[in-house]
Amino acid sequence: MDVTSKQQTIATMLAEYNAAEFCLHRAWDQVILLQNKLFDLKVRYDRAKAVNYRSFQYVFKQRKLTIEKMLEMYALYAEAKADQVFHLCIFLMLIGHSFDDESTEAADEDGEEMVEESFYGDDENVDDNEDYYIDGELVTSL
């Protein structure tokens, strides 16, 4: 393999890696949003059940089932993208690409995380290892 074809292969694989990593992060964000929405909906369902509002119970139960299935779909998609990112990372390392060059990009991403934290509020009192149950099965937060 000559140098130019190796560089082209690395560039192509790196572009595919970056696209897959972007999709993975978006899928993780969606999973977290759906988990929060599911939790909020469970609270509303429990309130309707406690007051015995059967019509609201039915609506909330249907919404809950829909969100659970969407959450399951996004979790499977995120798992597939994580596998793809892992395999691309291994392949890039095998053909000689070093990920040390991306340390400046990681520093830029830290700035984005700071903006997100300030937007969503102070999370010091929130337990990061909070567990959720879907259909009786334990689903841990990402």
C-alpha cells in the first residue's frame, strides 16, 4: 500500500468514524431525553391512578408504552453505533492513525459541555447512577 492510498484510506475511515461518533452522541442525548420524559410521564400516570382518573390513566399508559418502545429503539441504535465507533477506532489504530492529534478538539468539546451544564442547571445534587425500570426490567442511565 503506497503512502497516498494509505492517507486516503485513513481520511475516509476518519470521516466515517467522526460521522458515526456524532450519531452516537445524538442517540445518547435522545436516550437521556426519553428517559426523562418517561420518568415525568410515570409521575403523571401515578397521580392519575391515585385519584382514580381512568381516562387519564389510559392516555398516560398509551404514551408511556410509546415512549418505552422509542427508548428501546434508540438504545439499540446507540449500541449499534457504539460498536461501529469501536470497530472503526480499532481499524484506524491498526493502519497507523494516532488519536493524539485530536486533543485540541477534545478541549473545544469541554467548552460545549460547560454550556450544556449551565443551561440544564446545577447537577450537584442529582445522582448520576439513577436506575429506571421499563416493563419491570432494570435500565441504568447512561
